[in-house]
Amino acid sequence: MATIQEKARMIKLDSSKMAATSIEDRNNALKAIVQALLDNKDRIIKANEEDIDKAKADGLQEAVVKRLKFADEKIDGVIEGIKDLINLPDPLQKVQMKRELDSDLLMIRETCPIGVIGVIFESRPDALVQIATLCLKSGNCPILKGGSEALNTNREVFGIIYEAAVKAGMPENCMMQIEAREDINSLLECHESVDLLIPRGSNAFVQYIMSNTKIPVMGHADGICHIYADKDIDIEKAVKIIVDSKTQYTAVCNATETLLVHKDIVDKLMPVLNEALKEKMVEVRGTEEIMKIVDCVPATEEDFSTEYLDLIISIKTVDDIDEAIYHINKYGSHHTDCIITENKEEASKFMQYVDSAGVYHNCSTRFADGYRYGFGAEVGISTGKLHARGPVGLEGLCTYKYKLFGNGNIVDDYASGRKKFNFKDIM
């Protein structure tokens, strides 16, 4: 039986074939995957029910069980996502630069796939579909490792996707799945075959990946998202945005965890907001100023650096926008942060000074998602600043290469002064 390293080398060799596939072939493979998922929906749901039953028996948190569920609604959702992905333009072989270095020496910068991408993700079977199909559309070859809680579902879904893709003409080694936890360490050693790793999970897990591999790593650790409610707000609008940001789906990285309220509006906002949060069963953890206005749990320093992924929100007052910006840049994870205000100048200042991948004005932090950005889906959200930032969709899965077309040109002609460069941008 081939080792992880041997399998990764086979994928690396086929990655050049994958990069050379036409957009028609890749879209046809995606269409085949859509049909295969529809045809095998009952098999997927049965496998998922086995995983859910085991998760409940093992006493896993409700947030984990919720992420794990992959029934009709979620399957239909990922299918719609693939259909949207099919309709997106080809991200490959796009000319970004065209420059004449001399009359007979043409340079072109053109987009191409990154190559082999290892993605280690949480117990969300829908993530497997999104990652696999995004990689396929962008001409990349993924190595997929999902959470052990979704073992049966992921195995079923991967088999269906892989078989459909290969039957549609994709290379035999266009993708691979690993299942055992110990396989992760084997994957981390594949620096000669794997071009990029994208880990999704806890801060400790991401730090472990970064510290134990030579492979470049892209992604984010925590999703500590904030909302700052400025003094110049529409109370009804603010409550709607805050409640959606916290409760629309709590077990995800773009759910709001901390609310900062300007001291001049706190007396008006908090009673109304507290009632709305109570209706959604949200536990409020507030500072002393908040506790004077509403009945809530005392907030600690630790709360402001905690990603709850649950129906809990920490709330504190701030003197002004500068204190809000300072708090967010200090405690936040540079994921997504929002200001609610009717003051355009304050909004502009907030969006300039908050150092996050996504900075919003008067809208829910839950919009931080590749699908909602029109990327088709995402392989994850990057809080780093190199290569890709924010939701990583098709564009973030591509890099570029330089192509140089000459006519017997040699550097010595230019170094000696016999010829001179004549730079001319064509586009």
C-alpha cells in the first residue's frame, strides 16, 4: 500500500495535467459532480446520520453536532454553490501583464493554479464539497483531511465526487482524501510535493501546523469578530444587525463574539438589544457599565479574547471610536469587524484604521463568506496579508507565471550595450 508521501508525489506529477485542463472539461466535471450528489443523496444522508448518532453518543458539543449535519437542505445548498461555481469565468490563463522588453522580446504574466493544496478542515461535510470543487475549478489538486467526527459522511461524499470527476476526464490523481489523525504528520512532511497547506481549526491546531512543516501555510486561527455601535446609530437597524451577526449561525468563524457600545448610546441601545438577544437565548456577558443597565453575567478579560462559537456575546462600553479601534486591533483576530453608525466620517475612519481582512459598515459580519462574495464558495478565510486575504475563492487559489517569448535574444547583448531594453506595456 502506498504511503502518504508516495501518493502525494503521484498527485504532484498529475497536477501539471490538471493545470492544463480546459475550462470546458473542468465545468463538465463539476456538472457530473452535481448529478452524482443528487443521485446518491440517500447514501450521503445515511452515512451522515451514523456520524451524528456517534457524535451525540460521545457527548460532543451541540455546536459540533450542528456543523456536522449534512441533510437535504445543506446538500441542496452545496449543489447550488457548485452551479454558481460553474457559471464563474475561468480563473486560469488570464493575462495580467503584457510587456515588450524589446521589439522581439515579449513578456506575459499569466494566472495558473498553485498546484497541490492540502486542506485540513473541521467536521463540516459541506466544506469538503466546497473545497474539492473550488480546487477543481481552479485547476488545483487537493489533499483533503476532514474532522474525524464526519468520517463516514466525508468518505461517502469524497468517493462520489472523485468517481464523478475522473469519469468526466479529470486526471486519476486529481484529488486525495486522508482519514487518520496520524496521516496529518505524514502530510506535513510532503514539502516536495505539496505547494500549500490550509488548516482550519483552533488557534493551537493552526500554530501546530505552522511549527511542524516546511510547506507554506495559509489561513486563520480564531474568528473573534466585533461590532462597534457608535453614538450615531439607528437603534432598530443596530439591533437587527447585531442579532443576525450573533445568532444567524453561531458555530462559525464570522459570527460576532464581542459588541462595543459608545457610552452615549448604551442606555438607549442595551434594554432593547437585551430583550432581542433573550428571545434568541443568547447569554450576555457584560462589563460593570453594562451590568448597571441590564441583568447579565459579569465579563472577564478572558471573554474579550474568546471565540465562543455559541450563543454567548461579550459587551463593553467605550468612550469613543478610538477606544473601539484600539480594542479591536488588540483583542481581535483580524477576521471581520463592523461599525454601526449613520456618521459617514466615523465609518470611514473605522474602516481605515481597523486592521482586519473584512471591515464592514452597517451590515452583519455573517456576510464574510466566499459564497456571499460571489466567489462560488471558499476553502477558508485568510487573515494573513501575503497572497490571499479574506474569503479564499478561485482567485486566491491561483498564482501566476511569467512567459517570455524571444527570437534568439541573449543577456550579453544588453549587458555589453550592443542592445538596449525598450520597455513598452501593451496592456
